[in-house]
Amino acid sequence: MSVSQEPETTGSEQDSPCYSIEQVATRIGMTKRTLRYYEEMGLLPPTDRTEGNYRRYSEADVQRLMRVKELRSLLGFSLSEIRELLSADEERDLLKAAYRAESDPPTRLAQLDRVDELIEKQLELVEQKIAGLEQMRASLQAKLARHAQVKQQLMGN
């Protein structure tokens, strides 16, 4: 059976397109097994299913998976760290909507305080990652410096 690369539309034309697991795996450059695993690990909310129980992914799911891939591959975050970052993003989005609907200044201040806490936690994760990378960079630079000294000694002899 051939899999079309065109997204399906759901019952209503107003609904966003849905993609099969094969389409998403190809688009993002992940295996179907990895997509299933990320769903099991809670990095992706459970996807919609067809009548035949096949997974269907929305564009929002695809964007989230691209973010997971970026955080994992390019920035080196662990799945646990990624789950923490995504969870904080989700809570911030909920607080943002609540903030917009709220008119009571003390409540809005409390919401802003909570958003600040979430951002500080995310920033702490990023700073830990940066510190580790800076330590690695310093170690590699020290090795290069030692090699340069050895080369100078060898050229001098």
C-alpha cells in the first residue's frame, strides 16, 4: 500500500491537516519507533487515531517534535530535560491565557511570579548546559596549547 505525502484532512474542511506516522517520520528525519517512544515518554501528547487505530499527527504535533529534535540533537538536552522544558512551556502558555482573561492585579502579579519561576528553571537548565560546554571547550583548548608546546620543542631540537 502506497503512502501519500499529502496530509489528510479530518471530517471538517476547517480542521487542520493530519499526517500519518510515515509522513511525520520522513518530514522530521526520525524513525517511526522514535516517534512512538517519544509519545510513550510523554514528550508528545497522545495523538489522534483513525478508525483503524493508526496515529494521526497535527501540524502542532509536528512542530513540537521538531523542537524535541532540536533540543536533543543540536543542543544536547536529555529526554528528561526536554520533558521539563516542554512542560514549563505548556504551563507558561496556560498562565498566559489566564493572565489575559484576568483583571485582578494581585492575581495577575501572582501569575507573572509563577511564569518567572518557570523561566528561571528553564534558564538554569540552559546555564548548566552552557557551563558543561564551556568546561569541555577549555579542556580542548588546553590540549591544543600543550600540543603547540610539544611541537615547538620538537621543532627546536
